[in-house]
Amino acid sequence: MSTRRAGSGIELTGDRLFTHRVRRLVAISAVALGVIWGLAFLEEPPAWILALLALGWVSMPTVLAASLGRPLLRYALIVPAGAVSIGLIGMVITAPEETATGWLLITSGILLGGFLGVWFWFRWLPVPRILDDPFGWPRVVLVGLHLALILIGAALVIVGI
């Protein structure tokens, strides 16, 4: 774990180590949100759902990339995160029975990731010392849960289509 003071956070700074993580998130969000949009497209949901998911797909990596030079721009991630969250809730509501569980897991994973982002990056709630290090194993476990929900959900949607 790092020796940083608990509660200080590096997420909204230009810390070199964290910059590498943000670069990785640019690529991951572009690919993952594109796959989610594609899976949603195959389900033929209402247009507003596809529009919200597309907005998130384009704006999430764009905001992340822009924030590399200006870390405070990361507050703008609320917009794509909100669009994707609302679009996915729409998918859960409108999904056929065969894929509903998958969409519920994907949505749960995205909402967990959004909550973790707000909690760890923006510090609107106190972050316990054990979770303060963005590279520490406790955070890795939470991020792993976030990813597992999304991946298992996507697999269930693919099987159900």
C-alpha cells in the first residue's frame, strides 16, 4: 500500500501512477460500453435507451481522456455515468425474459462501479484507510466484483439472445 495520508486521494490529481490507470480506463470504457451498446442493439429496445447508452459510450472515454491533462474534469464523468445507468435501467425494464437476468447483472455491475467512482474519486463520503490506496488489494477486490457482475451478465445476455 502507498504511504499517502488516508482520505487525501490521488484520483483528482495528476499523479503519474494514477494517470496510467486513467489511460487504461479510456480504452476499457470505449470497448466495454461499445459491447454493451451492441448487446442492447440486438435486443431492439426503445430508441431512447440506445441513445443514452451511445451517449455514455462516446462521452465516457472522451471525458476520461480529456481529464488526463485536467484531472478536475473527472467530475464531468457524472454525465456519461448517469446516461449509461439510466439506459441500463431501461434495459432491465424492457428486456425479454431470456436476457433479463443478464441485464440486471450488467446494470448492477455498472451501478456498483459508478458508486465506487463517486466514493473513491470524488470523496463525497469518507473513505476508510483500508480502501484509500487505489492500488491496494481491497480496492482490487471491489473492482473485481464490479467487473465480474458485468462479464457474467454479458455472458448471460449473449446466451439468451
